[in-house]
Amino acid sequence: RDVPANLAAMVALAQTKVEWANPEHSAELQRLWALCKPDVPMPAPTRDVHATPGWKDAGFQSNDPCTDFRAMGMLSLHCIIYYLEHYPSDARPIVADRDYPYGAVGVNIVAALVSMLKLSNIPEGGNPEDSPLFEFLCRLESPSSNEGCGEGEGHPHAFEEAFCAAYLLLDSCYVNDPPESILFFNQTLKRAISLFSSLLEPRTLATIPHLRAAALSATLSEASFTRLNSADKSQDATKRSLPPKVANGSKPPQNGTNSTAPKDVRPDATTAAVPNGSNSGVVGAIHALEARKVRRPEPPSPT
């Protein structure tokens, strides 16, 4: 199967270096800043480590975001803007409340998705159809015609939507099972990428809403399992510290005292929150997720 033209164009953007000197790039960077900090004038970029935080406060590792975009070029800038514009209810809490650098994390997610596509193997005879992500993107229904992808065609924003779903999964992992410290955030990132890849492996998902719902369901299920596992370990540890049970009415050793052991000693119950069907089910989550997406009005037809 040929690589869809729009998907190939998206991946080619990863090779395009982001530069302030390029008027188009500069306009996109200003657009990004306006989405992140609409009430704050955009600061001049600087690589002076002693400068007042500007772009660092907007989710980047330095005060010149171009240094973060070096790894995935214009593709990462494009995807982050798409996320902020089309899923503001998902993206804005990340910008405002999270303590991880959302811009730098977005670049890492883009890099992971590009790696999953396995497009770099094509010149050496590699087959992109070995990639579950590639198959999924080509299998997406067209939002305009509701027909499947034809030869050389594809969803007009397939890669960007996959990025948004992956970021949703990452942030859900972070919220539901936060690392002990931001120093361990890389473990959360790796776990999220692994989860996202596993969602695609059955090769049964056919639409973006299903992918987003599956991502949310997977993180809730994993977080519940983690909490239940922690609760079980806590209860086991408590049980090991309990005195021996009383058998046949006899008294356990009391170190020379005559006090009797309580008839029933139980550890404090540890309750783990388990998502109900409306939260964890893939089908039940689709409508809620779709409602969160901003749909732009269609332009008026020419008269």
C-alpha cells in the first residue's frame, strides 16, 4: 500500500527546522503563544539561561522554543497547535496546571508516533503495513464522506488526531497515577507510549472517537489496577503484623499478662476507586469525548 499523500506530508514536516527567521514559522510560533498565554505579550526568544522565564513558563525547556522543536521540526509545532485549537478542554488544563513541560512532552509524543509508523524503513525494503499505527491511520473513515481511505488517500488530519489521542492518554496516566516526583515523569511517558501502542495492536479500532475512548478507558483501568494492587499489598502487610488467631477458646501468649486477645482483629479497609461502566467502557465514553472537541463552523458557500 502506498503511503497516503497527506500522511507523507506530515512526516516530511518533521524534517523542517523551525526558525524564527522564517516568516511562516514565526507566525506559527506567535499563534502558539497566543493559544498558551492569550493575555500575555509574547516575549522575545532568548537562549540566555539567566533571562526571565518566558517560553519556559509556556511549557518549554528553554526561552527559545526552537531548541525544543529541533527533534521533530515543524511537525511537532503543528501538532501542538492542532491540539490546543481542536481540544481546548483537554489541552488547557495541561498548559495551566501540570508541572511537566507540555511543549517538550508534545515533541516526545510526536517522535514516538513517527517511530511507530516505521516509514524510515521503506527505502531499505521495510513495509509500513507492519505498523499498527500506519494501518489505523489508513483505515480511518473520511469525516466528509464517511467512506474508507482509498488508495493514496487518508483522513485529512489523521496524524494530528492520533497525536491528540496519545496526549490524552499520557495526561490521563499522569493524573490517575502521578509519579512520586517530576524527576520520574519519564517513566510515565514511557508507560503511556507503551499503552498507546498496545491499543493499536489488535488492529480493530476504526475511528478517532474509538481510539480516544479506548485511550481514556485504558488509563482508568490501569490506574484502578494499580490502586487495587497497592491496596492488596497494604492489607497483606497489615495481616502479617496481626497477632495469631485464638483457637478453641485458648488464649495466645500475652508475655506474662492475663489479658485476652480480641475475638476479631481486622485491618482497616483500603478502598480503591474502580471506574464504573459509564467511565471505563469504550462505547460509553465516545459521546462524551466527541462533545469535548471544538467543531469549527463550515465557511459560507459562495453565492
